Amino acid sequence: MNFRLARVWIAAAMLFARVEAADAHIIAARLGDFYTGALHPLTDLQDLILWAAMGVLAGSLGAAKGRWLVLVFPLGLLAGLVLGRVFGVVSAGPAADAGMILVLGLLLAAAARVPATLLCAIAFGLALMRGAANAGDLGPETDRLLFAAGLACAGYAAITLTMALTLTFRRLDGGPAVAWRGIAIRAVGGWIAAIGLMMMGFALAT
Amino acid sequence: MTGNGRTMSSRVVSSRAVPGLLVAMAALVLAQPAFAHEQVAVGGGLVRGLLHPLTGMDHLIAMVAVGIWGAQLGAPAIWVLPITFPMVMAVGGVLGVLRIPLPVPEVVIALSALVLGAAVAMRLRLPFAAAAVVVAVFAVFHGHAHGAELPGSANPLAYGVGFVVATGLLHLCGIMIGTLTRWPAGERLIQGLGVVIAALGCYFLAQSLGAAA
């Protein structure tokens, strides 16, 4: 390592050591609402499980069917957000969320050959539900446009990355290694369905 | 020549590293906590769910034994098991959540370790349907025990995720141990492990019968 690079590393280390929370300008500039919209669903376990399950299901069905979700899912989130704000439809309730987790898990576990149209309808319905649920936490001071842009970007990134990871994991052109990978994805579906079933029971019990 | 090459490459590295470092620094400095959902005790619920099957020795050995037995039985048990077991267990979990009692749950859970350990030790090759029924019955009882804890958890969803993942990983652990059956020495080792699991099952059975009496 040469001297110049070493100096850069030392300077970087010193800066990192002195880093503090910036109670600063990005919030005051209201751009923080974009990050709030983007991070909001990522801090909710229901969103995380449902989005991941949707992405894995789409990825397991192949790129030809899954690629529609890159557009459909963020649009569904935006539509849900609008519904939530305009009509006050905030959440479909824990039983609906649990039911959706169960359905997605069962479809994965059964390796069901879901048609592209049905897949898009499920993704849009899910995004609608979760978009509306996220609208419930919009404050009066929140910039709705930035929040919506952040939410849509997060939805786009999450669904695209999960699908891409699943497609790569399946390695469709990989020959004999494919079998156990497909079983692993189905096993994850079994886990997701089990979580959905448990939560359904819990929602009915409370 | 070599010296020049090294200098050039160092310059290239440093000139590439600086923007990367600046981006990393900017990302770190601009990082903000998400003032979003204040989900209650997600971490605690997750940890509690993960630890519940791991800290109960009777659950732990039975789940590992299920995986080993599945590997001994081979296809289709080895792949049907990890897909369906969590779902069947969740049925028991729902019964537990709804407070629907099952007869002598502690005895059946202890019995599951004894039976599954014995099956592994004896390399019992039941027809797939019969093996599935045996495992399903035990799965319902194990799920019931986990499910009964769920409503008391600070975050039921996180707890559910934790215990399903922990159970799945225990199966995976058992299946990986079960792959030792490819070697004769490994097969004997696994049978020995089955004896140990069955013996522990006997101990838990005696304990639960004592408690029941």
C-alpha cells in the first residue's frame, strides 16, 4: 500500500471514529420523507415477510412471468397508498395479512405453476393491501409525494432483488444441482405457510 | 518496469478507492434511523421463538431425529419432510394458540423422542405413508407446545418466525447428519446417535409419567 492510500485510510478511519448522528439538513429540506417512505415498510415484519414471499414466488416461476411484477408491484403500492389516504382504507386486518402469507407459502410449497395473469393479480392485491397499511402512518407534516416515491422505490428494489436472487439460486441451466435448490425453495414455502397458519390462528383467537 | 507498474497500479487503486470511501462516508454520515413502525419487541420475540425449540431438549432431539430418519428413508421422505413438517406442526400450533387441549402432551413429546430415536437406531424402514403419519402426529404435539407460548409473546409474529425457522434448521441439521449413512462407519455412528436419542426419550418419558402421576 503506498503512502497516499495509507493517508486516505487514516483520514477515513478518523472521520468514522468521530461520526455522530446528523440532526441536520436532509429532514429540514423535507427530502427525509422520501427515506421515511422507503424505510417504513422495511421496519415492519409483515411487509418484510409478504414482500419476500412474493418475490421468491415470482422468482421461482421464472423471469418470463416474474418480470411483470417489477412494474405491477410498485404501482400497486402507490394505488394502495392513494386508497388509504383518500378513502381512509388503512389495513385489511391481521387475518387478511396472515391469509396472504399462508396463500403465498402454500403456492411456493406446492410449486404451483401460477399463470402470469394470476401472479400479477396476486401481486397487485398484496401491494394494494400493504400500500394502504403504510398510508396509515402518514403524518400531517409528511410530504406525500416524497413518501410515495420512497415507498414505490423500496417496493421496486425489494421485489426485483428478491426475484433476481431466487432466479440465480435456482440456476435453471445448472443441470443436476437444480433439484435440491427447487426443494429448498419449496421448504421455504412450507416455513412461510406455517407462519401464515400460526398467525391466522392467532388472529382468530384475539 | 516493475516499480513503475506497481506505482501505476497503486495510483489506480488509490484513485478508485477515494470515491468509494467518500460514498461510504456519505452513506454512513447520512444514515438516519427509520422513525416508522414501532413494532413492539420484534428482536425479543424472534430470539424467544428461535430459542424455544433449542432450549427444550425433548423438542431438539426429536426434531433432529426426524431429519435423520428422513435421510435414512431417502426419497421421497427426505424432501417431503422439510416441506410439510412445518405446516403440520403449525396445525398443532393453532390448536395451542386457540387453547384447545391435547391429551398428555408432555408424555407424547417424550414418546416422540423415544420412538424416533429407536427408528433411527434400528434403521426402521416403514412405508412412506406410515412414516408420514407417525411424524405428523408427533409434529402436531410439538407444534401445540410451541403455539401455546405464542399469545404470551410480546410480538407473536416474530415469535412464530423464530420457532418455525429454528425447527426447520434443526431438521436440516438432522438431514445433514443423516447423509453420513453413505459410509458404513457413518451409519453405525448414526445408529449410536439414535440409541442416545431413544435413551433420552426414555428419561423424558419417565419424568413426564412421574409428573403426570
